[in-house]
Amino acid sequence: MGCENQHYQYTRGLLDRDAYAGYETTIREQIAAFPGIRAMWELVRHSYGADFAAFMDKQIAERSPREAESMRQKWNQLVASQKNTSL
């Protein structure tokens, strides 16, 4: 996970809110909900700073694995629709 640096920059005032918003959305919607990444986080959490670890713990605690299932289903629908589109 190369996310700690961006989080660090934001918390130190080096990134503005708009620049950080997309990052937060990515963490929330594309990372924290997925069971495999949640398991990976448990394995590597100790190698990150306390502030970033707390941020990630919060994101993971607020996500449901059902969100990942919903995204997987939507992904499959979107991929299927693209297969039917000529380039």
C-alpha cells in the first residue's frame, strides 16, 4: 500500500481537501470493503505509522463486506455491457 504518503501529506496541510477527496473515496470504496485487502491489512498493519493505521482501521470498520459484493456485481454488469459495445 503506497497510500500512507498521501495521507501524511494531507494531514500536514500539504494537500488541499479537493486533492485528498478522491484518495479518500478510493480507500473507502475500492480498498476497505474487499475481504482480501482487509486480510492483507491485518498482516501488514504493524509496518505503518500510528496515524495512518488508525485512519485505515476506521475506514475498514465503517465498510461492510456486502459493499464489496455489490461492487463486484456492478463490475460484472459493466464488463458484460462493454463486451457488447463495438470499439
